[in-house]
Amino acid sequence: MRQLEGRPLRCVAADPRHPERIYAGTEGQGLWRSTDGGRTWAPSGAGEIGPNVTAVAAAPGTDDRPGAVYAGSEPSAVFRSTDGGETWQESRAFRRLPSARTWSFPPRPETHHVRWIAVDPHDARRVFVAVEAGALVHSEDGGEVWIDRTPDGPYDTHTLALHPLAAGRLYSAAGDGYYESRDDGRSWQSPEAGLRHGYLFGIAVDPADPEAVVVSAASGPGRAYTAAAASTYIYVRRGNGAWTLAREGLPDPTGTTISVLATHRDRPHTVYAANNRGLFRSRDAGARWEPIDVPWSEPFRQQHVQGLVVAE
């Protein structure tokens, strides 16, 4: 990990079939790649992607080769590698989408960035990209052609989840609320009964149950990312029921930055959360939580966690 010390990390992803292959995007220092489970790192795509890498996702590889990897940047652009991060090509059609002229990141309105990339577990050529802020778009052919946002979809997706047991199902945790689709994003609904905090950031779905959803939330961005001002929450929803607040085993909402959530496909009902107070685990799809005993240095307690991957 020494090669990443002092580099401001923005995102992280691992190849689902080759978890020793990990990709980490940084602010100002490009994309980095590890092929040994994170023990050592080297730059990837430095001359192709640019310095500000804000999102990364990896499609499952085969037994003998890695899958396609997608990286997003600021300003918003999408790049693809088919050789495990050795070389990269930009998808220029992405920047020609009609909605692109309206994309803007509110704190710095002169720019915008790719916030999230998700590869469909049912079709590795279907890729979804969220721009912060302004669009959730997708490609059916690995990034050659892009389909623009839909009018009733999320505007400010922070995290997008898909599920291996529910083809066509999308789950969006967005600055403008919770959205879900059951038809690959052609139409959307916003079931928010019980959700008292409408600014969502993290999302996770029980690997064994596509009807069990967990989100992290705050009342707005000013209460989400800075420890001194933070007041954040975790909500759980089952099926068509209302959202309920999860509290057992979690730190006090006051002073806790908004959580990043993650799952592992081979661990049913297990959800992980990371925030400035540490790393937490739920074994019942978000209802109850327990801290995981890992080193958590004092500087981490003042920071917002940028990414979380469960790989083994």
C-alpha cells in the first residue's frame, strides 16, 4: 500500500472473478492498479485517462483473463480497458450525449464528473454511468453507443446497484432521493415512505434477496461529508414495506459522516458500512450492526470514506 500513501483516493473497484486485481482512482494523480490484492500498486492509463479519476468498475473476467474495466473522470469522460488496465480508450460518444451540455456539479458549477459506474451482472456489455450532477445514462454495447437519461429517472445518482438475482432491476441512491427501476432504467419509481432524510449516498442490496435494500442518508450535503457538521443515518427496506431506521450497533448519527455501503456476492444477508467512525457489518441485511476490529487511525475520524470493496 505504500505507493498510495499520501494520494487522495476517490474510488476503488475489484474484478469480481479476480479479486487480486484492484483499481483505485485518485484526485490529481490518476488511476492506480494492483495485481496482488493491494500489496503493491502501479499507475495505469496515466497518459490516456488524465489526473482526476472519480469512478471505476470492473466486469467479471474469465478463468484466464480479466474482464473489461471502465474508468470515469472529471471533467466527465468514460474510458475502457480490455487488457486489465494496460491500455485504455475513451468512449467519445459519451461526451456527445444531448444532456451533456446541462451537466454541472453544484459546488463547482463550471465542471462535473462521473460519480459511479456499474456493469450489469446479467450482461457485461450493459454499462450504467452516473454523472454528478445531471444524468444516469447507459450503453448496451460496452460503451460504443450511449442512451441518454430518462425524464423520470434520478438526476443526481451517487451510487447505483444491480442484482444478480433480478435481471432489469436498478437501485439508485441519489441526492434527489431513492429511485428504482424494474426494466433496465426505461422507467423509474421513488418509493420513499418512511424515509425522513432524502439526501442518499450509499446503497447495498442483500446478495440473497433483491427485495432487501439498505441506504445511507442525511438531510442534505451539508450534513453528510464533514465530521464536525455531520448527522447521518442508515435505512432498511423490505419488499414493498416502508423504510425503517437502523440504529442497533451503529455510532451516534451526530458527527458520523455518511456511510459507504458494500456487499459480497457469496455472503448472503451481509452488508458492510464504512464511515469516519470505522468499519461495520450487518449479518441480517441491515437491521443490526456490529463494529469490525480493524485499525482506524485518528486522521480517518475526520474524513469522509470514499470507497469500499469486499474482495477475497
